[in-house]
Amino acid sequence: MHISNFIMHLPVDALQHFGSLLIFLAAFLEAVPFVGVFIPGQTIVMLSGFLIKEELLRIFPIMTAAVIGAMISDFLGYVLGRKYGNQFIYKYGRDFFFTKAYFDKIKKIMDKHPGKTIIFGRFNSITRAFAPFLAGSSGIDWGRFIFFNVFGAIIWAGSCIGIGYIFGASYEIASQYIGRFIFFAVAITVILFCAYRFFNRKWHSFQSYHWYILGLNILSLAVFSKIAEDIYRHEWIIKWDIMIRQMISVYWGSIWDEIMIVITIIASPAVIIVLTMLLLIMLVCQKKYYFSVLFSLSLISGGILEVVLKFFIHRLRPTAALLHMAGYSFPSGYVTMATIFCVLLIYVFRNSVQSKVLRLLFVIVNLCLLLLIGFSRVYLGVIWFSDMIAGYALGIFWMTFLLLVLKMLISRLQNSKE
């Protein structure tokens, strides 16, 4: 039986009387040099956070037990490392599946970043078991180690218990706290960041400015996920949608109706398709194949993505509108496609304009047109205000995502040829 199931099925009286001792032993044994690799102490400490939430355990004694257990065990590892040092590692390390080369590599990191290694090493099951031993063998003085040991133990115990308190009962508990959409957004963000670091380290795919593109990508994903979650939960964004709609409806019946209809026609799928075809022909003639692929791929896949999301979220359009459209409204397809088109237009042709003034004017005109397209859809009542913001966010997210993916693929192909 898995250790988590065993603890969960213990009698309540046993948990309340021996819970602190159990957490102390879990934190202590997991950090024992070499042996701790095979002890799921961190899992048990996380589980205690969930038991605290269920009021089966109390926070103060559990937190104290986890901190003291981790501190004592790390101090023991430090003393052993200081006394026996590298001789023990080189002689018996292979018996514990740790080679001399691997230990030498870890020791270099320890010598260069002792604080980071001791504190953040706790969060990895392997490094937690022998980082204190290496700290002792590296000759780190007592005072520095004690400071990092205490500080790291508090952070580790608090983080594990906190994670268990929020996420301990599985994904369903996590979704209740941070929401399904935000939960997946966080997961996607972690994957994107790790993939960026991996590919850049392996093939040097990206340049420094790609960090800004990655940041914009993550920010737009966060905005979209937050709006989607608020709509799903019927939270404050719904009130803003209704309030803005009431404010705009006052101007219905004026000259603004015709103006907004003209603007929304400019962003119709038919117009964007025609403009895209013309741009593709021009780019191919100029032998700018990368930009032609980027343009076509972004618009086609972006259109598919927003349709899929509409059917997944299935938010109804406003009932009263100056234009009547069928289907769901979130996210706005018009705004999503217009965002991809206008931002790509800026990205592709930003260096084609020599004059700085004209280049700035080109960017401003595109951005203003993009804002007017979104506002026209809200004004005409075919979408809600939050649908518009989500369309902007989705368009930016997907465009920046494809920019990074294509850059990585091109770098990979170039490196393979070399």
C-alpha cells in the first residue's frame, strides 16, 4: 500500500497523537545522507498540509516538527561531511549509485553557490539527501551553514505544508482554489518556460529579445485564463460587461452606428482572407518564405483555436444587438484574427519603413485600427467587453507562441545541417 494511503487510513486518534512524531521522522529520515533518497518524506509533509485543512492535525506542531526534523538531519549530514569528507564519497558513493564525477560536479556548484544549493536543494529528493554532506566536505563554515539550514528548513516546511493544504486532495481541490483555466495556464506557463530554457541551452535557438516575446506570451495567457475563469465562475467581470453594455447602448441610434458597422466590416473574415492572400503573394515574390509561413500558419491555426475555445466555453452572445450573429461569443473571433493580422503586419514590415517617424506612424495606425475593431464589436452588441479583451489576449498568445516555435525549429534545422 502506498505510504499516503496508509497514513490516510490511520485512525483519527493515532493521527492526532502521533502526527507530529510522524512528520518529524519523515522530515528527518528524508534528509539523512544517501538513505534519504529512498524515503518519501516530502510527500508525507505535503500530505500533512491536507490533513491540517481537514482539521485532523494542527498547523503549529506539524510545522515545528517538520522544521526541526529537517534541521537536525541536515546538521547531521553536515557534521558527517565535515568529518569524513570526500574520502567517504569516493570510496562508497558508487554503492549508492553516485559516481565520483557526479559528486565533483555537485561540489563545484556548492562551492560557487552554497546558499542556493542548501536552500533550494531541499526541494529535490536527490540533492536533499546529500547536499548537507557536500556542504560539510566543501568546508563551508558553521555560521553560514546554520543560517542557510534554518532559513531553508522554514521555507521547505512552509512550502510543503502550504502546497498540501491547497493541492493535497488532488486536482479537484486545486481547481476550487485557483480555477480550472488558471490551473492549466500555470501548467502551460511552466512547460513553455522549461521548453524555452531547454532548447536555448541545447541549440542556442533564441536571442535576448525573445525573452520579451516569451514574457508577452505568458502575460497574454494569464489575462485570457483569468477572464475565462471569471466568466466560468460568474464573477466580477460579468458586472463590468453589463455596466459597459448599458453605457454604450445610450449612443445607439446615432451616427456612431454606421461608423462602427463600417469598421467591423473592415475586419470581416472575407476582407482578412483577401488581404492575407495578397500579402502572401507579395512575400513569396520577395522570397520572404519565413514570413509567409508565419502569416498563413498563424491565421489558419488561430482561427481553428478560437472556434474550438468557443465551443468549449460556449458563452452566449448578448440578446439585444444592432447586428445579429449566431454562435458563441467567447473569445471574439473577429478580435482574435484582427489581433494576429495587425500584430504580424507590424512584426513583418517594421523594418521595411526606413523613416523612424513613418515607422512609428505605421505602428500607431495598426494599433488604433485594432482597438477600433474590438470596440466596434462591443458597440454593436455582438460580443461582451470581456470577449474583446480575451480576443486580444488569445491573438497575442498564439502569435508569440508560433514565433518562438518557428524560431526553435529553424535553429534546430540549421544546427542539424552543420
